[in-house]
Amino acid sequence: MDEVDCDFQPSRLGTKEHWDSVYDLELKNFQDDSDDEGEIWFGKDSMKKMVKWALEHKPPSGSPFVLDIGCGNGSLCIALVEARYDPNHILGVDYSAGSVQLSQAIATRKSIQNLTFGTLDFLREDPQSLSGMLNSTGGWDLLTRLDKGTFDAIALSEKDSGGETSVDIYPSRVERLLKPGGAFLITSCNFTEEELISRFGDAKYGLKYHSKIEHKKFSFGGKTGNVVSTVAFVKI
């Protein structure tokens, strides 16, 4: 499969410093007003559609291990628990400590117990194992990779010392952590469905296109596109 060129110019939005400042502010706002839980990336409608997909594709075992990459304010993890996913089997990670603190605070306010959040640089570190997992590497089940904007943010980061971009590293990290048959569900506003399929559906990553979620469309210049794109892949 030919890979689509999806290079973006580096931006402050692709830096850890930016997101640290964002979540430090959102955490302070929540501490001042517990009704202010911060921003839900792409809105509640997109999140509800991701949760609906998760319910429709829940494996027969009924209790998959779920990893939420770039958990933000923890809204997706909490929504999965409210949809009767086992909180003991869900881990939300973010490289911003403020994000993790905010997620934990909101979960506590909602009286949600046994839901785990942790600080993690997904591109360079492996997540912790949850109770009942044999290994966190290759041990995450169906629906294990939930991404609602993290790939967009890292696409705006600088190249590393070897000239490799975070976008280049990301798909191999997904493949590394997924269990065979496990699914990766990604929502993006910067990448089209075709670009996501080209980027993640490459045979070298061991991921295969599974399905997509329909979103609101718009027309401009005689062309039609989606406001956001959500695509699912399965590890083969």
C-alpha cells in the first residue's frame, strides 16, 4: 500500500509544554468549579460514537483490557465505565501529569472506583500491566487502543535527532502493544479516512482496516469531507 504524505509543520500544539499548561489550567478550573471538567476533544457526539463502537465490538470474553492513549480529562475512560466496561480493565495514559491528576479528580467526584490513570510517554515507554494481564506488551485486548486526538497532536511535533517523526513511530507502538485480534480505534481531525488507512493499514505494522464510524460531512470547493474521521484497525 502506498503511504500518503501527511507531513505537517511543527507547532507548539505538538509540544509537551503546551499540554502541561493546558491541563494545569483545566485542573485549576476544576478545583475552583467541579462542574468545569475541561474540554472533550471532538465533542460528546464523537465520544458517544466511539463508546457505541466499543459496545458493538466487545469480544465474547466480555471484559477486554482497554488502553486510552492521551486520556485528557479521562472522559472516554469514564464513559466506558458508565457503559458497563470493567474499570479494573481500563487504563488511561497521558504524558501530561496535569491530565492524569484531572482525570483522577473527575473520576473521584463521580464516585468511580478502580479506574487507573498514569503518566506515560506512549512513544517511548510501555504502559503498566493491569491485574489479570499476562504482559502489557502484546497483552491489550479488543478495543485496546483508543485515540481521540493524540495522533493529531504528535503530528505537529519536531523530528527526533535521527530525523524520524513521531508519526513514523506511532503505528509500530500500536502494533507492539496490541494482542492478536485486538483493535485500534482512532479519531482524527487532521487526517482523512484515506490517510489514516494508508498510515496504519500498511502490512509492515501487522494492522488491517476493520471499519469506520460515520460523522457529519461538509462540502467545500465541490468536494465532500468529514469534520472528523474515525477508523478501526485489527492486529492480524
